[in-house]
Amino acid sequence: MGFLGFANVYAMRVNLSVAIVAMINSTVPLPSNDSTLDVCPTSGPTNTSIPTKQGDFNWTAEQQSIILGSFFYGYVLTQIPGGRIAEIYGGKLVYGVGVLLTALFTLLSPVAAYIDFKLFIAVRVLEGLGEGVTYPAMHAMLARWIPPLERSKFAAYVYAGSNIGTVISLPISGWLCTLDFGGGWPLCFYLFGGLGVIWFVAWIFLIYDTPQRHPRICPKEIEFITQSIGPQQDEESTPSIPWCKFLTCLPLWAILIAQCGQSWLFYTQLTELPTYMNNILHFDIVSNARLSALPYLTAWVAGILISIFADWLLAKGVISRLNSMKLWNTVAAFMPAFGLLGIAWAGCDRIAVMVLLSVTSAFGGAAYAGNQMNHIDLSPQFAGTMYGITNAASNICGFMAPYVIGLIISDTQQTLGQWREVFYLAAAIDLGANLFYLFFASTEEQDWSRPEIDDMTISAPVESLLFPES
């Protein structure tokens, strides 16, 4: 259900990246075949080409960048509150209501767009507010449900829903945009918004906050999970958040900066790739959407396989938990960054661009075995809040990246040179952030993680068995 939830929210998040191509009454002049310009030549129409329909809105490149980034204005605001509320009261309602609100505002998006440009931005911000609680709330739930040696694998299963949601949403949205029924592009919002509402109903009846509250779970499984994770705080005895300790915790800063670097590259690809493929490589909207989905398909498959392999190495004692996280975080940073650098020089070679994107993006899934679960190591009881902090910071890139790209890219004639600057910037930020993580990451539970009255008598032997090398 967590997997399907993330598939839903990502489908609702990324459908705009495709829909906006169909929404725009083209403000960019037709591509030129002038060899003196740094642009890709156009190819003539074929029997399978999709006729281009004029959109309903005359939005400039800067306005489009603001729209694409507006979701993240709201998204970053509810990260920390979402994580903290999930820690205290449980993640079931926090996660579920977050998906529901995202779905409802997605359903309202087409109406808002037709009424006013600013209202459309406001609805996207509100959609972001709803979705912002989902990752921290799920992180808090994983901390209560998943034994340490299985976290990379389970995190990959759950969070990889974001990749499969993108894989499903992009081609379906591209196809819907070509239809005459209902105006075409509004169907992208109605379909995925409706699925989000249906998912919420199932979530409410099937999911429970902790193993102890689940009415159908095996008692032996409850015992195994409890012994593996250690005693958990009762709702009434939840301690206050050590904000000052967070600020001075260098390993937490390492996670935050690593996620910022990966997010800048990820959102450059997520929000701008359909525009690049339309304006530079000149794919029609259906081909554009299908090919844009390929990197997320490879990231989904590889992310699960890498995480299973990473957990196997840990279980066999081949590598320490800290070195495992550093290794896979480096893989998740370097390979996609080098892929973008390759795309910058592949130019107009469509096949080379898609092969580079698909192959290198697969390694981006290694982040699940890298920094994604690191919060739980530092402090299991504050994992949701800490994830909210780092995810809020990293998702500032969700609106910063499109805004900066809008400043680099010209309204009148987009060129390969301009897009190379975009790709160089994303790769440099990602690689630099990974270096910081390599120097300062840690997997040791911090001394401020547990209250002083907790003598650790129960959990210490378990932790020594699970992490003998740390």
C-alpha cells in the first residue's frame, strides 16, 4: 500500500511535466534547420507522427518554470510537521490524508488553470502541502515496522513506488493529451486524482500504525520485529525534539547535503526532460512521454536489485553499514551525474541521449541503500522529523532548479549550449554534495537519541548482534 501510495502521488506530481507541453499555445518559434545555429535539425513528419495541437495558454518560459516549481513551495512546508505528527500519533492518518489532499487538489487543477494563472499556482502549492507529509510519515512508519537488516530492501520496495508512478504517469499523460475528449490534457489530472481517492479508502481499512495494533499479524512476527528494533516510545512519553542537537549534528548535515545534491539532479531531469525532448530533440508528445519514462523504469528495477544486494552484503558481514551507505550513495551520485555530462555532449543523437539516461539513471536507485535510511541509524525515534528536515531542504531544489533553468533557457530560441549549462550545473552540485557525505556520514545512534532514563538494557544486545562492526 505504501508502494501504491507513492506511485499515486508521483503520478499526480509529474503529470504536469507532460501536460504543460500540451497546455501551451507555443511561445517558442518553430525549430530551425539553419546549420549556423546551435540547435538540433527537425525531421519531417511521418505517418506515425502525432499532429501538434495548440494549447490554451500563452505562458512564457519563465512562467512555465514558476508553475513547474510551485508544487514545491507547499511541499517543503509540511515535511517537518508531517514527520513529527507521525512520530507522536502514528503515520497511518498522516500519510493517508496527505495522499487524499493531493488527489483532491489534483482534481481541481484544470478548473484553476482555466480561471487564472495565479489560481493554478495556488492549487499546485496546496497540492504540495498535502504531499509534503508523505515521505516523513512513511519514514516514521518504517522505523516502527522494519528490522534494521531489512531496511534498505523494504525502503526500495516502498519508495520505488515514486519511480513506477512516474513510469506509468508519463506515457499515459502523453496519450491523454492527444485526445479530443475533455480537452485532452485535463484528463491527466482527473484520472490520477480519482485513483488517489480510491487508494485512500483502501488504505484506511487495511493499514495500522504499529505491528502491535495490527489485528491479523502473527504474534511471532510481532516478537521478532520488537526484538530487532528495540523498545519503542509510548505516545504519552514521547520526548521533546532536540532541535539544537539537530543543528550541531554533522552526520545529519551530511544526509541533508547529499539529498540536496541528488534532488537538484533528479528534479532537473524530472521537471525539465519533457521540455528538452520537445524543444531540442523534437519528439512528439506521445514519444516524448514514453521515452521520458524509461529512466524511471530502470531506476525502479535497479533500485530494488541494488538494495537487496546491499542488505545481503550486510547480512554476510562483507561490508560495514557505514561503508555500505557511503558506497551506494556514491554510486547514486556519480553515475547519473556522468550520464548528464554525456547527454550534454551527445547533442542531437536521440538514441545516445536515451541510452545514457536509461542506463545511468538505473544507478540512481542505489540511493535507497545510501542515505535514505541513514536517519533511522542516527535516531530511530526522531527518524520522521529528521527525514522531514532533510527532505524539506532537498526539495527546495524542486522549485529552485526549474527557476534557475528558466533563467538560463531562452524564450526565443533554445539552444544546445544553454541546455549544456543546465546539465553541467546539476552534475557539479550532485558530485560536490556526495563528497561532503563521504567525509561526515555516520551510522552510530547519537547520544541525544534516547532519554537519559533509558538504560538501553534491552536494545543493546540486539544492536550488537545486528551491527557488530559499528
